[in-house]
Amino acid sequence: MLCCFAEFLKRAGVPEILDRMATPVRKTVSYTTTDYLLTLVLSVAAGCDYNVAINHLLRPYPQVARLLGMPGFPEQSSVSGFLHALTDASLEELDLVRQECQRLFGAAAHETAVDLDIDATGFTVYGGTYQCAAKGYFPRQRGEKGYQLGLVSAAKSGEALADCFLPGNLRPELLLPELIYGAAEALGAMDRIGLITMDAGFGTEANISEMQANSLPYLVKGRDPRTFQKIAKALAGHEWDYAGPHCGVYELGLQRVLPKSKTFARTILFRYSNDQGGADYGHVCTSLPASLKADQVARRYNQREEIESVNKIVKSTLHAKHLRTRSDRSIEAFLKIDLLTLNLLHAFRRLILSPAGMGDLGLRDIVCRLMPIPAKFAQTGEGVRLNMPAAHQFTGKAMLAAGVVSNFSLKS
């Protein structure tokens, strides 16, 4: 199925977008900047955990490379050298490429108002040779060195819209305005932004004040729950409203964000049943109107677990946690390529796999089960003959997907 994904990239015009927006960063001998970027995109989609995997997961299939105008895929050492050659300007160009792809065939491009999920995740490193890595807070790894990635995704489609990359001792919540403006740039206008949902890391008084000052709808988990925990623990069981099998909520109304804060926000208390048979407490602050009941707000916040899934897909399924280099600029560039691939896989599933009856496949299934289907194909004139094992569980639908991609055009 890797050949179908490569053909989709070709028909969607991704090589032309890269040719137009990506500036050459090294002397062109056998491969152009576009060739290297396409190789990296395909390596992520094929499940290469490190660059060295390119040599045995991509290079044995020169026919796939020929679909994209290459004689074959470059070897991993050449790809690693290309990553090291990328500049600060290259990072901006990769953002522009992702935005252009989003504009042309992203699912969020067709939504009038796009709800956003904003979250941060960490990448720990070991050793003293990683550039700009710093000690910071990483869950269950306190004091380790690494980097922080702030990510904005479309709540409905899971597509990456904006990101920021920082040393481990700096927190992405400090760059919340930049993340929101980056998402607005990707969507084309600030007024296309719907509800912004964030975790507790972004629930600072400064961020809530910023959202209120710009009249942006928000739903954020409270940063410091101790004051509200005291209130929650004093409530009787019958005072909690049902919001799910293990969740109760209580409408607290307009409250100070922090005990001495000058900022007020609608506050809702949460009570969760934990594995030990007790209860955990928390609270959310929101600009949602009182007409939306507390249990409805709770269910909407619980939906933001999708962004957690996006982070898990990026780190594990797309192997972003396996940093390909020790240069901070190159690491950031690879993460941007990873996010570009994420969006391209979403588009591939929606535009190609869904019409073939495989739209219910998760990205992990696509990368780990669908892409590695063993197959042989050869070009015959302007077409491609594809031979796949008859006994494979995805063969029938994969052949349908091959037919869909052969007739695919953005104009249609």
C-alpha cells in the first residue's frame, strides 16, 4: 500500500508544493530537496523507527520512488546529512507546506468553525550531546533533560495545525498566543476558531485573561486545584450531578481563577472514581454559557482526550520519540515533517481509504498493518500493475483503494 500512498501524494500535488516552497539547502547531485522530504514523509508512513530503517523498508522498492520521479530512494546516511543541513528558514517553509496542504485537502478546511485542542508533550534524552536540551518537568521522569512540544490540533479531524518546539525547561503555555495565531493562520482567519480546549498546563491566570481579552471561547482544566478540592470534598454525594459512569460534576458559578486573582471565570468541579475505590477531584474554567449544563461541559472536556491520542500517535506510531539527530534545529525539522505526514495520512484515509471501505482504520493500523502489505508492482505504459497476496486480510479492499487513487484528482 506504500505505492498507493506515494501515488496519492503525486496526484495531490505534494511534490509540486515542495518544489515551490522548499529552498535547496545543499548542492543537488542525485537528489533534490523535494526528493529528501518525500523520502522522509514515506519513511514515517512506512513505520521507519530510525533513519537506518530507510535502507531496508524503502530502498528495496525503487518502483515506489520512480512514481515520485526519483531513480530510487536515497540511503539513510544521505537523508541524515540532509536533516543536518536544514536551516531556520527551512522550518518556516515546512510550516508553509503544511498550511498549503491543509488548505488544499485538509478536513478542517471544510469546517466553518474549527474547535481546537491544545496540549504539550515532552521528549526526554540521555547524554550530554543533544543541543539545547534542558532539565524540565516530564511526567514520571522529573529532572530529566529533553525538549517540549506544544501542539494545536483540530478537535474533530485530529489534524495538526500549529506547533512550537522548546528546551525542556521552557513550557509551551508561555507561547499560547503564538500557538493560537499559528492555528488561525493555518485556517485562514481568526474567526474560524471555535472552542479552544486545553489541559491544566495551559490553565494559568495569564492565559485565561488572554483568552477573555480576545473574546476567545475556552475550556481549560484548572492549574491549582487545592482550593477547589476543599470545596469539593465538603460536598455531599447527592449534590453531585451525573456526568458519566465514573464522573460527577458540580456547578460552582463565577469564581476567581486563583484565591487572590483578579480574573473570574465560570468554574465547574469534577469528581472522578479512581482505581483504589476513592475519588479524585479537579475543576475546569470555561467561557461556555450557563445554558450549557455542567454535565455537558464535562463531556465536552472529556472529548479532548483525542489530543492525547494525537500525541501518542505522533510519538509512538510515527516514531517521533526516536529523535533522528542531536541538533535541536534538525530535531524540530523532523518533528514538523512528522506532523506533515500525520496530516497527509489523515487525508489519505479520508480521500482514498474511506471510499474503499477502510475509513474506520486507525492511523496505527494504516502504518503498522496496511502499509507493510507485501506486493509486487510494475509500470506498464502509463499504468501500474499491482500483484498482492490473495490471502491477506486487506487485499480485497487494498485493490479497491488502488482503483480509487488511480482516478483521484483534487479537481474532482
